[in-house]
Amino acid sequence: MVSPVVLLAVPLGLALCVPLVGMASRKAAGFVPVAASLFNLVVSVGLLPDALEEPIVANLGGFAPPFAITLFAGPVGVLLSALVALAGLAVSLYALSYISEGPTIRYHTLYTLLLVGATGVVLTGDVFNLFVFFEILCISSYALVAYVGDRAGTEASIKYLIQGALGSALLLIGIGLLYGLFGTLNMADIAARMGSVDPGPVFVAMVLIITGLGVEAAIFPLNAWLPDAHSSAPSSISAMLSGIAIEVGLYAVVRMVFTVFGASSMLMFLVFMGLLTLLVGELCAFAQSNIKRMLAYSSIGQMGLIVFALALATVHSVTGGLFQLVSHTLSKALLFLAVGYMVYRSGSMEISSLEGMGRRMPLTSFAFTVGAFSLVGLPPFIGFPSKFLIVRSALAEQGVLLQVLVGLLLAATVVEGAYFLRVIQTVYFKKGRQQEARREAPAVALFSMFVFVVLIVVIGVYPNLISNALESGASELLERADYVRSVLG
Amino acid sequence: MSFLHDYVYYIGAFGLVAVGLLILLVKRNLIKLIIGLSILDTGVNMLLISVGYITGGTAPIFSRPGLSEGGMVDPVPQALVLTAIVIGVAILALALGLAVRFYKNCGTLDLRTAKELKW
């Protein structure tokens, strides 16, 4: 069994090799992120059976747990790092053809760093280390949003950078307060001593940390940067930001709330914020005429749904939330990848310019349709079992309030269905003004979309493939004492 | 007075954070916003240092003669701040790079002109 350290060390080393490889051959540089994410995927999947049995804890530098930087590869960490690597692999294949102009070598370097940051956040067991990986993730995404260098991209990147940097500063203040209170940075150690200090300052630290991380997790009202950044970035980066970056931010929030603070008093607040995020996101998405902005707002809505499910904090609802997280990553990444080439061929991001795409790019349009149906939650796609689990677990709770909330959630799903079906109608059933020749996306891009389509359908038909792993992930998140025991012994 | 004396570093740190936040909220010039971010970062770094500071304390070098247990500052926050400074510099450099690009695109640094993207 390999140590989880290689999941960070190898991609980080490869990221810094990209410029060297690029000096030899510009074309070869694009294969470095492919290699890095393939490596991570293989190692994560290899670690998964062991991690499900017993969380793998690696202490860096050979120190004992509270002093060393701990890497905690439990079910959630390994699953998410596999998910990051999987999405990273498909998107880096897509980028081989999609990213052909501009400073491509820098793109591939930053892209690999983004993968390292995301993997680091999900594996670390140390709050300051979390901050560092979070910054690696954020700084590379700020730069990648502005990759094209046009006016919209620069503007979006500046907004993202200022809000993100403010969030990081709040996070760091919170971490400083935690260190002042507990004298340790190890998550398990802080969790173990949570009862022994004055709750007032802990609450201040928690609010600062959740606000800081919430900016990246796009929880309403901290998500003003998201529609701009996700719609102005190159489509491959939009797929990574929507599919990986915000999920990782959300994971960090959940890890802090559940494991470090054990804050059951915050949960009802988060349920409401999740639902509010869901409603705001879906309603704004409905009003958009720009396809990429529509998808970006839909991401906000989906994040709200995941927050809602996770904050209910029962084993079933957290399983549903994690399932929805996986489903959103696969579906939204697929949607952005498909839209990337549709927009590229039609030359405009307006939904109306996609008329007749069903004839011009049948395979890409099919991939878009699969992603859209899955996100809405139609069977036999992955979105169905995940939404079904969330609704069922929420209804299993007693109380009229929760039933009203579930009603609102389902209403938001109807809105979601409405705007996705509108796009699908435009793509298939409206004739374009001028008949243009059929021209598909390049083969390698189609292949990466095909990977997502297959996964969406296979997991949708056989949800049991991942539901056991997700369930042990849910109990890992909910059982604080087990977490503390497996780190501190 | 003793309150001021005991907490002077915290007051200074949170003062800098407040100044940074105020600049971010009030100013509309991109360079000024970046200066605000930088001041905010400095405040946060100072806060981290003051968390581990002991009045009159010195560096915890154990080979130094005459070092008492209460006379050392906590070295961990200082290591954290070194990292945080590096991250701050990276953000600052990227922000200034974006500011240059923004100026080339728009001919101004006034963010009120940045209205191409809206909700």
C-alpha cells in the first residue's frame, strides 16, 4: 500500500516539470496533466478498499500526530480525491484540443496546480495546511479565469480575486484564533479539546472560518463572483471550477462544521442557507439568456441542494448529499465541456444561437442532453438516485417545517427542468436560420465527454456501485469520536 | 492603561484589518483596492504573530545560554506567517498583473466601468 503523500507529491512535481517539458515540445506539455491525474486516479482507486476498512493516516516528517502535519485519507477524502482525479483526467484530455492558443504551457502548469490544491484540501487533517492548499487551488483558478485575457475574463478574475482574497483573510484570522485558543493546528486535536474552552471565542472563530470558506463554496450570499468567473473562463476551466473547486470548498466547510467544531447548533441555519442558495440559483438561472451563465447559476443552485442535504446531518441525508456532489461533478463538467464546443462553433454564448445544433453537432448535443437530464434528476441518469435519496431522507425526518422545505426544493427542481428543457428544445427542435454543414467536436474532446456520459448512465442504473462507499463517507463525517481516535490513537 | 498595554498588538492587528476592510468597501480604484488587500493581509499576519508573542520573549534557540521557559515566543505562528506572507505576495503579484491587463482593456482603473458582467 502506498502512502497518500504521493497523491500530492507526484502531481506537484509534475506541475513544476510542465515548463521543462514545454521547452522540449509544446505539444507534449499538455500530456503532463493527463499523466498527473491518471496517476492520482489509479492511486486513489487503489487506496479506496483500504480506506473503507480503516482510514489511512500519514504523519509527515516523522513527528507524532498533534505536531506533524497529518494527511487523513478516510472514505470521503479518498473518494473525493478519486473524483478530482477523474474529472481532472477527462478535462485535461479535452484541453488537449480545446486549449490550442495563447500561453498553453502556463495553462497546463496552473491546471496541474489546481488539481494539487483540490486533492490537498480533501486529504489534509491540519487547519493551516488546509489554508495553504486552498490558496494553491484559489490562486491557480484566479489566473486561469483570466486565461483568454479578454475584457470579460479580466473583469471576472478581478472580482473573483478580491472576494476570494478577502475570504482567505477571514479564514486565516479564524485559524489564528483557533491556534490561540487551542495551541494546536491538528483538526483531530482541536476536535478532541473542543469541550474544554470557552464557547464564545470558538464561535467567533467558527463564523470567520465558515464565512471564509463559504466564499469558495458559493453559499449565498457569498457567491457574487461565481456567475462571472464560471461564464468568462475557458470552458475546460469552467468545468473544473464548477465540478471540482466549489465542491472542494463545500467539503472544507462541512469538515469544519462536522468534525472540527461539531457544531450541531449551526446545522439548521445551514439548512436554510442551502435552500435559499438553491432557490436564488435556480431562479437566476431561469432568467439567463447566456448559456454559460445559466450553467453557472445552476451550479449555485446545486451547491445549495448539497448544503441542504449535508446539513440535515443524518446518515441517509449526508449520503444523499455526497451522492449529489458526485452527480453534480460529473453532470456539470459534462455540460460545460459540451457547451464549450457548441459555443466555439456557433461563435456566441446566447442560447438562441444554439438553434439547429442537434443537426450540426449531434454527438455533442446528445452529451449535453444527458448532462442536463441527469442534473434535473431524470432516471436512468445519476442525478435521479442522488436527488431521490435527498428527498427521501428529508421526508423521513419529523416535522411540518421540513416538509415545506422539501416542497420548495422540488419546486426549484421544476424550475431547473424548465430552463434545461428550453435549451434542449432550442438545440433540437428549432431550425437554424442558415443550414450549416455538420461539424463535430474533435475526437479527443468527444472521448472525454463520452467518459462522463458512460459514468452518468452506469452509476445511474447501478447506484449501489458507489452508495456503500458514500455511506461509510457519511458516517466518517458524522462520527467525530472515530475521527479523533484514528488520528490521535 | 493596562488593557491597552496587554492587548496593544491585538488592537493594532485588528485596526489594520479594519482599515483594509474599509478600503475594500469604499474605494473604487483597482490599485487602491489592491493596497487595501495588502493592508488587510499585514493585519492578519500581525494577528498571527501576536497570538504567539510573549512580552520580552526571544527566539526559542535552545543552545543559547540563560534561556528560561517563559522567555521564549511560540515559533509556530512565525512559521505560519512566513507561509502566509508568501501566499500574500503571490496574490498581490497576480492582482497587479490583472490590473495591468484591466487597464489595457478598459483604459481606466475605475471599477465602476467594469459593468460588462452583471447578475
